[in-house]
Amino acid sequence: MIQAANITQSKEEFLQLCKAIGMKPKQELKEVVWYEKIPDKAKKLNEEIVQKMFDYAKELMGHEDTDECQISMLKVLTIYYNGFVSKFDDELNIKIEKYEKVPFGEPRMLPNFCFGCYDNDSIATSFNSAIDSMGLYVDVWNYGQYVVGEMDSILTEEDYEEFNRSISTEKEVYIHSNRADEKIPVELKLVQKVWRSMCSQTGDSGGCVIGEGMRFKYGGQKYKMPPASPFQGEGSWTPHVSYITECLVALGCEGVYWDCGRLD
């Protein structure tokens, strides 16, 4: 793997360079209260999903085939839905708190969940057996972060379109590596240039993927930044996602998350 230090010696040096070329100060964002836009039928469904998932987690913890490592992961199960976050307390009762911002990905009508800092796809996908009777399944998504998806049409396409439209306050700007666009902050172009250089040094590997990129807000505007790799293989850019994420967060970008795209 190519080390980030081969491109920029440190994050501090990177930020100094950005400031030297005119990095804009962070601006206050006017966030849409996304959970208020979730239809009532989806909110009710989410409450049922969350209860089933916690009941199933308790059931798994008591199963003889569940090892101690898996039990520790289940104990930190955290589910985000309807503007709330639910998790177990020390007595394995469900603790519910208000949580307006989603820590990963975009706001969704159906729940997002994770196991703290751990990653266990087999445990996550086993939740399918708890919720498939509801026409739902667990989608393994984005490095240890998971979402609930639909097998059947519980929520209509119109529901999703209206929800996505209602929480979007501005058009997402796509950052092209080969276009001179004065509207895109130069510091964001620099991050993309660094990423492209790292891709070039890593070389072509992995499957052919399209639609990938970092998504975030900066200065009140939504952006999508593809890696601009000269190769089609996702192995040229994926190893550097964490570093690029750190750079964007350090610049003051908000809601940064990695859209892994899809196989072509």
C-alpha cells in the first residue's frame, strides 16, 4: 500500500499548503431536520424493526454457538432511526436517545446500524433471520456499517423520492479532475489531486467499479469527489479512502462518507 506520507508529509503540512492557496473558513450549515421528513408509516415500521433486532441480539447472546467476541459485538449494537439512537445499557435494556445527525452515510428512511468500532459481516447478516418475515434484509455496506433494505414494496418508490427530495437543500456538485471550474474551492481540487497521485502509484487492481466517490458538505454546498484514478480497478483508490476522509474532515467538510459505487 502506498503511504500517504509519500504524497504529503503530514496532515498538518497538507493544511498549511491549503491555507497558503486560500483555504476558505468553515461556514455554518443550515441542516434539514431529516427525521421529521420520514413518513409516519416508515417511523412505525422502524420502531418494529429496532425492537426485533434487539430481541434477536439478546437471543444470539444466549446461543451456545455464539463466542465471546461475537457477544461483545452484540452488546455494542447501535441503531440509528427516526432521529433516535438505540443501544443496550449495562443490564441489556434498550436505551434510547435523541440523535439528529447520522454518523455515517446519508439519512435514510430505514435504520442504519453498526457494532461500535468492530466489523463482523456474518453477525450483521444473521439479523436477516429476524427481520425477513417483515420483507426486509440487512445490507452489508461501507466497511462495518449496515443498513436495512426492503425485499418487498413496503415503502413505495414515491416515498423514497419524496424523502430524498425533502432533505436535499441544494444540488450536489461533481468535482471533475480535468475541468477548470472556478466555483469549486481550490483546496478540494488539491485533495482530489493528491488522491489521483496515490492511485497512480498504487497501480491497477481489483474489480471494475463505477459511481464511487467521497460525498460531503463544504461551505454549505454538497459535493461528490471521485478519486480521478487513471485506472478502473477499485484497488487503486480504496486503500486511500481513510486518509482522504481525514483530509476532508480536517478542512472542515461535514457529513463525509465514502460511496463505494457498484461493479460494472
